[in-house]
Amino acid sequence: MKRYDVIVVGSGVAGLSFALKVASQGYQVAILTKKTRAESNTNYAQGGIASVTSSTDDFNLHIQDTFRAGDGLCHEDVVRAIVGDGPDAIQELIRVGVSFSQLDDGRVSLHREGGHSKRRILHVHDITGKAIEEAFLSAVAAAPNIDLHEHYMAIDLITRQRLLRRGHQVPPGHDQVLGLYALDTINNVVETFCASAVMLATGGIGQVYQYTTNPDIATGDGIAMAWRAGVPIRNMEFVQFHPTALYTHTNERFLISEAVRGEGAILRNLDGEAFMKRYDERGELASRDIVARAIDSEMKTKGVSHVWLDITHKGEDILRERFPSIFENCLQHGINIGKDYIPVVPAAHYLCGGIVTDLDAGTSLCGLYACGEAACTGLHGANRLASNSLLEAVVLANRGSRAVVDFLKDYSDPRIPLPEWEAGVAQSSDEKVVLLHNWDELKRTMWDYVGIVRTNKRLARAQTRIKNLSHEIQEYYWKVNVDEQMLELRNMIRVADLIVQSALYRHESRGLHYTLDFPDKWDFAHDTTLRRGGVF
Ligand code: FAD
Ligand code: SIN
């Protein structure tokens, strides 16, 4: 058994910045990450991080833009706090070594993106996430009291309740987190980690859908783990589809940053018509839900597989300089974006919902914290404003680190011995093919029936299929040795079920949840909160 003061699950911006802060107070911290250390949504972030830094901008404008995108569901206190903490978060990124792009006159270069009334997105060319990830990883490598365990996949939290349910002797007390089980995916053994506090910074869920901008790690593990531990999960129906991913004949969906539209790119249908003004007066810079639905509608009415994004008027030299990674990537697909239109389609991109937390990253379970994309603070409401997620991750990691340090000061160890992982009747798996088939079926089901435009009938169809997949994975889970793919599929099925359940509860169209059965909005806005065993 390995023992730490704090275990952080995830090595994206949320996990790394939190770990550094806690370790700087002298605590022993472990970071578990299921692939190599940089592999995360963070590493692929392009457009940048939103914050009020210019003298022509105003906190109230950023707050109002966030509210407008969030369509009535943003929590006002949370929005004010996170937007207000933005400039400090930017300073922290600079301190850790992030060099934001500058204009020729030395001022910081600010991108503009959909839904923002001002230029306020700080960026490092079009590879902002990679720059942030590298800076934090270097700082973590230099911290003597952080152990970073690559290829360790967290499976489940160990809590008092879990031990009681499994018949272990536990002294009386309220439920609390005591550690977790993690699979060493290189040696295929499950290890027990003991800790006073656990931070879930496991990122998003894009892999639940057939087409996504997210890398393979985004399987919603932290959300599923928290749900199994009885922690409330909120607003899972609000899955954000990014309007412009590069269309290819494979499942791969490389992102074409919204900042490209911020620089004047025009969306055209296959007849060459610039169609966005027909849908919203803000045109290409309307919020993402509106742009993605407009593209979906153009594709469906015309029966075509993509629309065009046209930035040719900027010319090759400027585009190469401003968007080097997008330029190069498109070129590898035979598209010179200085001369050619880019074929684009929407793709699953970001989860606005997640593990319910307060502004200090605290959850309902004592000792359990969550931040970053896995968490739902109330900032994004029914639709996230572009580039607000890196901001939220850094701010919540900071606030969470202060809360955890306070928690540790008063912590008294209940000294409950943690049992080793029970492998049960597990045999080696010879049913890999079933797993692969179920994996594909889940992703296709979510794409076909739980996408940008929904109906009750499609959601019910998805629910039936997910129930079947859920029965099969449970059976499988108890029968065979756990491996990474099976554990991910189990989590993805749980997350898919939570998305569909939440969507079925919302009898209105709001933000990212658009259903033909209930096209209007309720007069009163409320969150959808689910917990194991019920809704509340
Ligand atoms: P992640 O960065 O995804 O990190 C999650 C970590 O958890 C990973 O290290 C992963 O391996 C690990 N993990 C997951 N499950 C387990 C497990 N069971 N055990 C161990 N480890 C686990 N947002 C913006 O604000 N601005 C942008 O410009 C922007 N561009 C984006 C572009 C793309 C292509 C994508 C995909 C997203 C973009 N986003 C952007 C969203 C933003 O990048 C993410 O929301 C944010 O980086 C999430 O950070 P995180 O630390 O919460 O999660
Ligand atoms: C982008 O660059 O378009 C992504 C920004 C985001 O997801 O916030």
C-alpha cells in the first residue's frame, strides 16, 4: 500500500496546478495519470484562456457574456468569483513559465471568440494548452514532494461506506474518502493508495461520442467514480459540440479553433452562401450552441456531410504566423487554408456538467475534491463561454488547494486499515471482441440519438441500448480481470446513462440541450442533479 497526504487523479492543468500548490505547503502528493503525463485535454487546447486584462475591457462585460452563453443557468456568485480571480490566474501561469503571445508593440495579443463582446483571450499562438501543460509539468518535476505515477488508472474511491457495504469492520463516523484503487496498466496489477484527501481532476467525456475533439483519455472516469461513491452529479445533459472540427473520412476530429472565426473566418454552405446571419445577428461569433445547431441544420436540410470554413482572405503568411499548428495540420490533409476552404463539422467537445462542487472544489463527500472539466461549479450554466474552462480549472485548483491545506491541518487519521483489491473470480479475458463491439455501439448510439438536436423518442432508444450495455459490462466486470479498456467502457456507459437521464428530465430547450419535443424554455431555471439511487 502507498500512503500520501493527498492523491491527485489527473495531470491536466487542473491536477498539476492543484498538486503544485498543495506540495508547496510541505505535503506529500501523488499524481496518478492513466497514460503518459502530458496526455490530456489541456494539451490540445488551442484558442486560449479568457480573462479581463485589457484597459478597454471590464469584469462586468465578461460576467454578462458568461451569463448570456449560459442561458439562465449560471450561478451568479460563482461567475463573479471566477471572472474576478482571472487576472491572478493569468499571473500564476506567467510565473510558472507560460509565455503568452505578444503584439509587435509588446502588448499581450488577445484573441476574440464566439460570445465574447471583447478581445480577451490570452493565448500562445494556437498551442496554448501545450504551453501550459509543459510549464506545469516542468514545475512538478522540480517539486521534491510530488510523485507522478504515469500509467496508473484510478478505478474506484475507497470510502467508509464502501468498506461497510463489503462487510469490513469500520469504526463509526461520517462517510469519508480514505484512498483509492488504481490499476498499474503496464504490469496489470491493482494497487491500494491511502490518503487523507483525493482530488479528482480527470477531465471530460468526449470519448462517449463517436466524433470528438477530445483525446482518448476523456472517458469520464472521475465522474463515474464520484457517482459510484454517492456524490451528486449535475447538468450532464449540457454537452458542448464545437462547431468547427476538421471533417475527414475517419473518426478523427482535429479542432479548428474558434479564434479562426474571431479573425474573420466565414462559414459557408456547399452552395457558397455565408449562412450564419440567417441564424443569429452575431453571425460566426454567436455562442457555440447556436453556431453548432446552424451547421447541423444546414447539413441536414441539404443532406451533406460538412460545411466550409473560409479564411482565405487573410492570406497564407498571416495564417501561418497566427495559427501555425492549424495551418500545418490542415496541410497534412492536403488543405492550404490560405487558399482553400476548410471542410468542417461539429464534434463533441466539452462537458458543462460534472461532479457538484462548491467554490473551494469541495464535494459532498468529506475529503473528496474535484476541479477542472470533471467538476460542475455553476460557472458554465447551460453552455460554456469559449475559453472559460482553462480559467475555471486554474482558479478552482487554487481555491481547492487552500481548502485542502486547511482540511489537512485539522485532519485526524481514523486509522482504518484498507483492504487489498479483491480480484473475485476473475479469469483472463477472452472476450475482447465483445468489449470492442460494445465500445463502438455506445459511441454510435450517443452520436445518433443524444446529439445536437434531441427528441424523447431518440433519447428513449438510447436509454434502452445503454441499459443493455450496462448489464453486459457489470457481468463482465465481475467475471474477468480488470483492464484499462474494460474499466473505461464501464465508466463511459455510466456517464452516457447520466447524460441521457438528465436530458430526459429536462422538458425544455435551453443552451446546449435542444429538443424538438419541448422547443420552449421554462420560466424558471434549475439544474438537473442526479445521485446514485435518485434525482433531486
Ligand atoms: P484534462 O486536461 O483533460 O486532464 C485530465 C487528466 O486526467 C489526464 O491527465 C488524464 O489522463 C487523467 N485521467 C483521466 N481519468 C483518469 C483515471 N481514471 N486515472 C488516472 N488518470 C486519469 N478550453 C479553453 O478554456 N480554451 C481553449 O482554447 C480550449 N481549447 C480546447 C481544444 C481542444 C481540442 C479540447 C479537447 C479542449 C479545449 N478546451 C479549451 C477545453 C479545456 O482544454 C479542458 O476543459 C481543460 O484543459 C480540462 O483540464 P483538466 O485538467 O480538467 O482535464
Ligand atoms: C477553441 O480554440 O475554439 C476552443 C476554445 C474552447 O474550447 O474554449
